[in-house]
Amino acid sequence: MLSPVDLPSVFAPDRIHGVLTDPFPGPRPGLIHSALGWWVGSCLVLTCRAGAVAVVHDGTEPAMRLADHFARGAANCLHYAATVSIIGEGDADLLAYGVRTVQGPGALITTDAGEVTMRLLAAGGTPMTCGTGLELICDLIARDRVPIPVNAGARGRILQRRDFAHHYATAEG
């Protein structure tokens, strides 16, 4: 069984958010732990049937930690062998560029006033919200159906793609 989080308090209609607490004291409203990043990454790959995923964070330690767990979960989802591109520090526009470039879904992980937020984009660049896939991810987590790798050969890979920010800036400039 997954170490539960208080799902109703951390899943909003357009995002996943909460205060990152490791070690985790148990399910309490508004608290999340690093493993939630893994679960969301893996469930995003499954929900979107993705072979590629883009990840952008805001450069804060909690966001980078959650991005790392997210990337590992996405790369380890069943037989998808997803390639996860960690673009690094950026904003929603950089994530949209990354999603278009990798042709897969993505996540923007930010921190504000101690609260970490994950916003997800579908492969086409539209926000994943309740009604467009976020509820499916929440349901998989709630039912303890987070996918794991079938075998070591089925694992994807994680790439540090800081060059995306340069390409994006060049294309915009």
C-alpha cells in the first residue's frame, strides 16, 4: 500500500499542491511527500500513454526534489520506456515549448510560500485538469494502482535537457 496522502486536500481541479514534508508524518491535510512526485509521474505516463515527458521546475530545492521523483516515476512506468527530459529552471512558457518539442505531456513544479505545486500539460500543450485527465491520475493513486516497471529492460531514461531553455530563448529572441 502506498503511503497515503490526504488526496482531497492536495488535488485541486487544475493542480496538485501541498507542503513537502520528508519524512512524512502520515496523511494530514495539505501535506505531501516526495513519493507523490513518483506516483504522479508514473500515472501521467500511463494516462497519456506517453513515450516522452518534459519537466520544468522553478529552481527551488523542494521543486527540484519533487521533479527528480516525478522523472523517476515517469521513466519507470510499466513498458512505456518513456524518455523524461528535465529541462531545468523555467516557467509555463518553457514547459509549453518542451511539451511541443518532446511531443509528450509535461509537468511544471513550483514552490510558493512553502507550498509545492505541480501543474500538468497534456501532449498538445493544454492544461490537464479535472475532466481532462487529472482526475484519472488522482483515481489511480487513490486506488493504489500506481504503475511500476515490468522489468529493468522496460525502464525509460532521464535526460538533463538544459539546452531546451537556450533553444527556446533563441527562438523567442
